[in-house]
Amino acid sequence: MDTMAKIKLLEDRLQKLSSNEKENNGVCRKIKRNVRNLQKGMAIRI
């Protein structure tokens, strides 16, 4: 799976968690951190 697909998958998962209005702050923070790290990795390669 390429990096863009991973980012899209994580963002979709984050959207579903956020829309459920549950106490998923820890999970949301982890997903946001993963997306941010993947985006940084892409920026470094370019």
C-alpha cells in the first residue's frame, strides 16, 4: 500500500471516529500523529 493510500485510510477512520462523538481522544490523537508522520515522510522524499 502506498503512502497516499495509507493517509486516506487513516483520515477516513479518523472521520468515522470523530462523527461518532464518542470518547476516542486517544485513538484520534494516534491517528492524527500517524497521518502527520506519513506526510512528513513524503515531504522528505520529495
